[in-house]
Amino acid sequence: MATIGDVARIAGVSRSTVSYALSGKRAISDQARRRVEAAVRELGYTPNAGARALATSQTMVIGLLARFLEDEFAPAMLQYMLGVSNTARELGYDILLSTEEDGMRALRRMSDSRMVDGVVLLNVAHEDDRLPVLRSAPQPGALVGLPGDCTGVDVFDLDFEETGRLMVDHLYRLGHRELILVSQPEHVVERGGAYVWRLQDSAQEAARARGVTLHATFGSSRQPDIGRDLAAVLDAHPGATGLILNNEAAAAALPNVLHERGLAAPRDLSVVGRYSEEFASTFSLHYSAVESAPDRLGRMAVRQLVRRIEGEIPPEDPYVVRFVSPELVDRGSTGAPPG
């Protein structure tokens, strides 16, 4: 049975162009439209969603399970959701979003009713109770986030271990020997947010290997609590000359905290965080940071999922676990220690 990918290949255009030609959602050139129409006729492709679902059991819908958790910074989570939804749209798929607290029930409902062709999971925990349901579902699944057991799913994530080492090494090379690491709230760790301890453990290991003192602490995910947390940890460790942030709320709150204390980066304190370029722009942050790559991870997960949905990946092919290597974006907030 012909797929939208087959039409795109015969017409010599992208999947998104085929989708726009068939749906009329966006204007395309007459030449491209004629090539798509010719390919549709040649392949006998059925563009009508209802007819296609009956003929191929495909809905052209991808399920997205994501939750806005109180202990995580909502604007950061939204970026991952946009990365998934934008890529799905480009490939001709719609998104069915579930933010239901009971992820197992939501996933069963999507899968059993055949409402979706595949599923993307966000907010992945180390021992995620949604994974057994996803593995037993007839639809394929992809994860943005690393679970403890990757069996039966494609997994995409930032290399948080290498990120922790990179942050410490960057400050060490500049001459810093006492650092502070502010991570996500401790409750994120308690419910299985492995990315927190993956970065923290590797940062602590790198610090020990280099003779660096690293004070690791957890911070809140909201104001005004995170502002008070930052002030308290700076008071507790006045000898620290570098600050590492694995907490987006802390990064957003830091400018005010430093201003109130009469401090500036990197004059008084070198700062390096972990967040995306778009996040930095949204909150006017001028701190050097490791790119968290939410858009890239969303694209990788959806493209792999669509390849499985459309049969481009043979069923016998193994599932993949792929990490995005950390890249430090230098915005001038790190330098030699003061004095």
C-alpha cells in the first residue's frame, strides 16, 4: 500500500510538501502540486484520512504523552512538545496530545482504540510505568529521555553524563577550584528523573578527579522559592567562584539574584547552565550554556517513529538509543576566578 513517503519520492518533493498539496493547509507552487497529483494517480494513493485509515489502518496521527509537572519548569517542557509537534506536522501527521496524570491509562486508550499510528513519550522516568504498556501496544514508540530499560523502543536524549563533565572541565581549565551545582528539585530525582543524577554524578566524578570542590544542591522550580534557594547557596559557599545550573528556573531567576547582591558574571562569579538557545532568548539570559536541544531531540524521535510507522525500517531491525553530544554556547559569562 502506497504511503505519503512513496508519493514524496516519486514526486521528488518532501513529505511536508505532499501533505500541504493534499490538505491545502499551505500554498505550494503549481509545479510541485502537479508532480504530487501525478504521483498520487500513479501510486493509487488515498489522500482522504478516513479512507486511508480504513485501507491501511493508519490515522496519520501521532500520540504525544507529556505532563506539566509542578517540580519542573513548564516553559522548558513546552519546547520539547513544540519540537515533536512541529516535526510531525512537517511529515504530514497530526498530534494527539495527552497531559493526563495517569499516563498508563491514557496510553492504553490511545493504543486500544487505534487513535494513533505511534507514540512519543516525554517526562520519561528511570522506571517508567508507561513502558510496559507501550511495549505491548501494536503501535511503535519513541522516547525523548533515557529510561533504565530501553527494550522495545527508540530512545533519544542529551548525553547528560558528558554534559556534567564538560561543565566542570570548562570551569576547571579557567582556573576555578570551588564550584556550586544547582540541580532540579529533589523530588524530580525521587520520582525517577534520571537526567538529574546523570549530570550530577558525572560532574562530581569529574570534580574529584581534578581536585575541585563541588557543592551539589537542589533548587526549586518556581519563583520566589528558587530566588531564595540561590541566595542561600551563595551565602553558604562564599568561596565558590563558579556556578553550574541544571535547573532552568534557576537560570531564569539568577539575573535578579546577582543584581540584588551587586554581583556580575564573570567578574565575580562564572556561570554555565543547561538550556536551549530559544530559552536563553525568551528569558534574555546571557549566560554560557550547554544546548539542551529540545527541537533536535523532538525531530529525531518523530522522524524515527515515522520511519517505523511507514515501514521504512524493517521490523527485524534493532531499536536505537542515540545521544546528542553536548555543545557549550559561549556567551561570555565565564572567565578566570576573581582576584
